[in-house]
Amino acid sequence: MDSADSTQVIGVVGLGYVGLPVAIGFSKEYKVIGYDINEARISSLNQFYDYTKEISEEQLREARIKFTSNEKDLGACNFIIVAVPTPISVNQEPDLTYLKQASTVLGKNLSPGTIVVYESTVFPGATEEVCLPILERESGLEAGSDFHVGYSPERINPGDKDHTFQTINKIVAAQDKETLDTIYSIYQRVITAEVYKAASIKVAEASKIIENTQRDINIAFMNEISIIFNKLGINTHEAIKAASTKWNFNPFYPGLVGGHCIGVDPYYLIHKSKSVGYTPKFIESAREINDYMPEYIVKTLLEQMTIHKKNLKDLTITVLGVTFKQNLPDTRNSKALEIVEKLKDLDVNVQVCDPHVDHNHFKDELKDLHQLEESDVLILAVPHKFFTSLPVSTFQRLLKDGKGIIMDIKGALTQNELGEDITLWNL
């Protein structure tokens, strides 16, 4: 049988923001079995509904996917992709619970000759040092002869309709050349972009860590610059605009770093580095700066209240946007939510508006735009298109008497548009 023969049955374990688009992508060429332990998730997908809003009803209806929470169905698969979450613990250590659970389930249902490809983000070495032994223990099979293991770091960008599973360059790796060639052929059949063969599984794992750690460092640099420039009375965005006139300057911008990738993955590298005797000070510093930003924003707000001689407990503050990223419903590790919690800890009257967040999964302060009371301070925490497309008059209307403070974290608004009665602050 050809290594990319369409008679292969592809299994996808984990049907979240990563796994579902992967399953949809493979279903265009292969029969797919999509497995998830969340029975409610399976039920909604079988009713052609994706709560992440990444996949449409039409796509789900057209897909050749059997959605199941019965692990025994995985026994019919000869090529299985693992795309489960790899979060961090409260102590900022890698939490491989889901990965270990998935490997245990797979091991119990592993058919001889199967290739297992992990897409979950991990520290270098995790696939072969953590997952592979579990597969062997639970299956009684031997890796490299009875079954084979590979790695292909996920590059799904939620909310991005241009860079999709099919159009993003894909890295593949395996424990031996023959397995690598098979994995390459199978992915190449469903991906229109380049499929790149990494030198080893560890190299592929490391490449993913580099991608997100680099972004974390770049944003941390600009966040620190913004803290300095705010003290100096310099508009950070104007400074970046001016610096961008130099041919080799790379513009990055300050902002909140949350979610399940950039704010998490560096901790995996930090953990692995410490395990071999080196504490990565530069990477740790970047994490500290980015994690500090919600506190910095609240402290800045308090300073503004002092300047304007306002009593914090008499104020109403409106936070616009609480997801970790614009135009998405995902609130995991949201720094905007952290700002809300810090304000509530100060016993401030806080109201929240976010059109992407389900009211059923949020607290009482979530309101629709028309329900918002006039406030003293607006915090545009997440520049959803819904907010940035509003007329300036709406922002003015949301403030008491059209006056007050707008903390525009990402710099989506301009002072000239808002007028002199509004104090505009941004990172």
C-alpha cells in the first residue's frame, strides 16, 4: 500500500482548537476518527456545532469524520495524531496530564503497525522520554518495530482564516527514516504548503518552543520599552513608527500575552533547561515582564485616578474585551480577565462587554453594549473588530458626560478622534 494511500484511517485524539482543524483537514483525503473524552464536545460536533467557532456547520456536515468518545474506536486507525492541551501548573511547571492520559488510552488500543504522531507542544525530549514508554507499557508492543512514533508541532492560529492547517508550512519528524517518509507523504497529501523534514523528533519539538519563546521575548521587550516611555512621556507607538523607517528594524508592539501558546510554551523550555543545569535568565525575565503587565495597567490606572483626583471606590469601570486574543471566544489564560479580577479585588464597580464570550459561561458583570452604564473609565483591553469598527461617538457615549479616561491597551484609538475631554492612555 502507498504510504499516503487514501484507504488509511486517520485518528485524531483531542478535538479542541488544534485537533478539530487537523481532523477536518485530513478528512478531505482520508477517513478520520476524531476522539475526545469530552462527551458534550462529541455530541455538539455530531450536531455540526463547533463552540470554538473555527469550523463552520457546513464544513462539519461535509467532513468524513466519525466523532467518538469510545476509545476502542481508535483500534481501527493505523495513523494517529495526538493534539491534546499541554498547559502549565499553578507553579508554572509543565502539566503533561492530558498528554499522559492520551498516551495511556492510545497504548491500550494500539494496533500493530500504527504510526503515532504527537502535535501537542512539549519540551524537547518529551515525545520519546515520556510518551513513548507509556505507549509501550500499555500496548505491550515495542516502538521502532511493532509501532512507530513521530512529531509534528502544531501551528494552528485560532481566528486566522488566511493561515490555516492546509496553508501553513508543516514540520514533520520521526524516530527513523522510513517512518519519516510515511509521515511526510501523508501530511503532504492534505497540506498545500511546504512539508519540512526535521533532523530528529527533538529538533522538531525544539523548533516549536523557539517559535513561541521568540514572540514572547519580542513582546516583553516592547512592553518594557512602553513602561519606560510612559514614564518619559513618549508615545510608544509613535516611537515604533519612527524606528520602522530604518530598513533593518523589526516592528513589534506591546500588549497582553495570554492564551495557551506564547504565555505557556516558554515555561516548558525553562523547565527542561533547568533539568540539565542551566537557568535561562533572559527567557525567565521576558516571562516576568509579560506576566506583570495586568498589574502594571491597574497600577497605572490608580496613578491616573490620583492625577484626576478621583476616588476609586466611587468609580464605574468598563472593560471591553476579556478573551486572550481579538475576535476569538477563548478566555484561557486571559490577561484581560486578570485585569478584571484585580479591579474587583480593589472593590471597584466593574462591568464587562465582550460579544465573543458566552453569557452562560461568565459572571454577572458581562453585559451587551447597549446594557452598559456610563462609566468613568473605559479599558479597551481586547480590540475585537466589533469594538474597533464602532464610531468614536459610541466611546464618548459610554463615558459620563462624554468625559473620562480611555485605557486603550493596544493603541487602536487616537486622541484626535476622541477630543480633548477624554484622556487617552495606551501601552
